[in-house]
Amino acid sequence: MAEIKAINRTNDYAFKRILGSEEGKEALVSFLNAVLEPLPGRELITVELLDRELDPKYLLDKASRLDILAKTASGALVNIEVQIVNKYNIDKRTLFYWSGLYHGQLASGQNFIHLRKTITINILGFDWFSSKGKYHHTFHLREDESGELLNDDLEIHFIELEKIKKLKRKPQNSLEEWLLYLNNIQGEEMEEIAMGNPGIRKAMTIEQIFFKNQKERRLYELREKAARDELSMIVGAKAEGKMEGRTEGMVDSICKYLDARFKDQSLGLQSEVKKINDLNILDKIINKIYTVNSFDEALIIVKEAMKN
């Protein structure tokens, strides 16, 4: 196997294995405290990982989500996801997955009082917001004029890695140290940061162990290939300047997912999807198709999207 000189820390498989593992909980707690900035004395001490393993055969599926889901001591859910490629719908995807986590806390017949705060943290490898210097945006539910908080159950963070690169200065807090880590800083600068940040030091120790495991390296490389393929598809469609480039890419992604998940059972549905050239319909399908638990659910999603 070829030697990999430095790890890509925004590879979502590596990110999940390093921060989303039992041995990485110290690093995860450090990162969460840096992002959430709890009041003094209320810092997170530990979290419970609600791990969702991914079958390795789906690692080449560009649409597979390799996120980290954890629960705090107070019962709050925290979901962390790395998004490197701009799919132009990160706001809607975020609300969709946030809502799923929020209402998914209740079993049938349970009282709404049991719902707990749900936090989403999106780490973006592209610029999404127009502000030039602000790299961390946090959203809650507030009244338009007074700013009064409806309740504290919704909290969404967007962190833009590209903007931290442009600051051209040393990190001024723990979050900036973590963002430099995620921007793949190496050498003496990273070592200096790690010396003063135990969470990052722990993450770097785990990544070294991770890279010595040939199986993990192979899975990491599969995920790198999926990311490169997705980026090439998007860049190619933009370069051509044709809408059909996007529609073909979306049709291809949907059909590949159906094939990987449901095999021959999905061949008829794939044929129907291949006839769709309306970007809005495809967008509705692609926003929901990856959450299905059965082929019947997938069929319903496609049929409903085609009706509207």
C-alpha cells in the first residue's frame, strides 16, 4: 500500500473514527466545548456516543452520511457532520436532518416534554455565508423584533474552514486551534498547538494509530475516492455550464443508491428516475431518498415528488 504522507482530517471516515470513537471521546468533548462555548463551570465532561456504523460497501456512495451523534449528560443530542463539497442545499439538508433527530427522540405515545435540545454542527469546506471574516454562525429560534428565544431546543452551527485560512494569524481561542487542525496544518505549528490543547493532542495520537491499521487506511482511501468523484462531477457540470450536467449527476446518484441498497428490486424505479429531467423534482427526491428504511418508502418518495 502506498504511503500516505499526511491525513486529510476532513475525510469524514477519518473524522468519525478519530473523534467519534470511544478512545476519541476526550478529543470530541474538547471540540464540542470549543464550538458550544458553555458558561464557566458548565463545560461538557463526557458524552455518550450514539454510534451509527456504516457498511464498508457504502463508502464509495457519495451520498452516505458519516456523521457523529452523541448525547450529553443533560440529554441533549449533538450531531456533527463534515461537508466538503458544496451541494447548494446545505440549509435545507440541515433542517431536514435536525428535524428527524428531534422528533425521533419520542416513541409512540410519549409526551412532548421528553423532547431534549438538539444541536447540529456542520463543518463546511466551502464558503456559504457572505460575511468575509466570520467563520462561525450559530442559529436559534427567536422572535423577529425582540429577539426573545422561543425555546432553546434548536441550535445549529455552521463552521466555514476556508475562512479560518484567510485570517493569516495565530489562533486566538480553542475553536480556532481546532479549525486549524481540521485544515490539515502539519509540522511545528501543529505540534505547538497540540502542546497547549490536550484534546487536539489526543486526536493526533489517535490518527497516528488509525493510519497504521491497513484496513482503516483502505476504508479511508475509498472515502477519499468518493469525495474526489463527487467534486469532479460538480466541477465538470459547472465547467460545461449546462443544467443537464447537474440533473444527470443527481439521477446517477439516486440510481446508484437504489442499486446499492435494493439491488434488482429497484430496477423499475431506476428506469422511472432516469426519465426525470426536472431539477426541482430530483432535488426533492435526493433530499429524502437517503433516509428510507425500505424500498416501499423509496417508491413513495419518488412517486410523490413526480406528482408535485
